[in-house]
Amino acid sequence: MKNIAILTGATGGLGNAFVRELLKENVDKIWSLGRNQAKLDALVDTYGEKIVPIKCDLTNETELKTVLSLLAENKPNVRFLINNAGLAKMEKITRFSDEEIAKTIEINCKVPALLCQYVIPYMDRGAMILNISSASSFQPNPYISLYSATKVFLRSYSRSMNYELKEKGITCTAVCPGWVDTEMLKPRQNGKKVKFIGMVSPERVVKQALKDAKKGKDMSVCSLFVKYEHLCSKIYPQKWIMRVWGKSVEKYVKE
């Protein structure tokens, strides 16, 4: 029986960082899920034969269930499930299309929950689930309100699941970084250069996430700045925090 890791959003900046760290773990294969075949092939070229590229549109139910079919066919021992794929947009919620709303909720909430259901039967003691939430889950955040709300779901779901899975010896960790230096962040918004305070590298997030998961933690926070944000969310009224946040980013979304 082969030990494997399953990683969604494998071709992005955070995904690449996870691949590099997973190659150091006791896994025979890394099932790497993504939508872009060329980028998946580049993963194989860069990191070698341990990478199993799986082209999959996670919003397509039929394609998503290919993961379930592959699990049933191969019967692997899944040591890591990393739900890294996600959608984000800084914008007024009234400017979102119906499709954008539906896809964001589907990718950020529904897909991780389904993949956990598919994969847990193939996990045993010591296995780890890492769901990429966000520091945005600590309180409501105007202008990234949809993204923030979906990450609240993922953080709560992950921490609850960690409690439920203790008897199986499986850890589930909500990874809650702040700004991460990846291609997801647009350097300019509405013609203005965006200031990403406290931004960290993908490598830092990933190393801390795996370290915390191995300790059995239900949440991973990788920098002092984000720990400070988490503390503030507990101490100060959320209306005050929302006002401060809103004033700091509204210039990026105005007409």
C-alpha cells in the first residue's frame, strides 16, 4: 500500500511550497490537483516522478469524483490531505456576479468538505488534513467579505473536525495566514498600489503549517503580526476592527 499526499491548488505559489515540503515526508506519491495541464506537467518536470498530475476542475462534480474513483482503485494510505485551492477577490459585494458568488462558496467551502469525506476512509493514525483558511476568518472584513465569510466556515469546520477525528488519530488543522506573497495578490487595485502589511513567503506558511499539524494543533498561525491580529479580534469590538479595516482598503475599490 502506497503512502500518498493529496494536494489541491498544486500549481500556485502556496501549492508549490507544499510540494517541496511534502517531498521531504514519508510519501511515495503526491497527487497534485489543478486545472492547468501545462502547469501540472511543469510540476512533474521540476519535482520528478513522485508527482502524480491530476487535471481536475473542482467545481465540476463529475471531475471532482474522479478523486473518489482513484482512491477506490488504488486504495492508498493517505498521509496528507491539503485543501489549498481557493478563490478571492477584493471588491464591493454588489459587483459580484452570481457565478462568482457560487464558485467562491463552492471552491472555498463545499469542495474541501467533500474531499475530506472522500479521503478520511483512506487515512489511519498519524494522518493529517490541512485546510487553508485565513486570518480573514478572525472577524468580518468589508470588501473581501465573501472570501472572509467562506474562510470562517473552513476554520470552524476544520477545528470541529479535529476534535471529532482525535479518536482515529487524525489531525485536522485550519491554516490561517495573513497576506502571502503569491500570484493571487494583485499588486495594483483600481490603479493604486496595494500595501500588503505583514506579508510573508509561502515557504514560511507551509513549514509552520506542517509543524503545527504534527503537533496536533487545530489552527496554525505563522507570524507574530497575524497572532497580533488574532488577539485583537478577541479583545476589541468587531465593529471597530471592521471600521479600521474598511477605511484602510476602501480606496482600492472605489469608482
